[in-house]
Amino acid sequence: MPKRVAVITGGMGGLGETISTKMVEADYKVAVTYSPSNKTSAKWLGAMKERGYEFQAYPCDVTDFDSCKACAAKVAAETGPIDILVNNSARWAGPTGTW
């Protein structure tokens, strides 16, 4: 049976990192999102790999609905159908705009 896929928005720092690592430990395939302006994503992924954690990482502007939609489609195509979404980011771009 394939692993279930969890997406953690803002999964590269603070609470998001803790959620992401706990989900890997619970045997989920984890995709994290990060701000497109983040210049340290490759370094973070490398540090996590050294600690034994494998993640897929995707840039996503959570304040832009189209960016979120495109990111979700890319995650599903590359990682598998999304089973769990943890909206850890401080902002969200819903169908009616940001809140």
C-alpha cells in the first residue's frame, strides 16, 4: 500500500518543521511548501536529509489562489494524491481572497 501524502504549508520552519518531521516519523510522504522568495530551501532540505528526513518541497505563494492551485496540482502529479493538508502558513488565498 502506498504511503499517504501530507502537505505542510510553511513546513520549513518552527512549528511547520516539527509537524513535517513528525508526519515523516508517522510514515507519511511529506511535501512542504515554502515562499518563492525563500533562498534557503535547498540548505534546509540538505540538513533534513542529514537528519534522516526526506521531503518534497514546492514554492508556493499562499496569498495567491492561482499559485496554491498550481502547487497542489504539481504535488499531486509528482508525489501522489494529497490525503492531508496542514495549513501552517500565516496566510491563505481562498476563493474570495486572502484573510
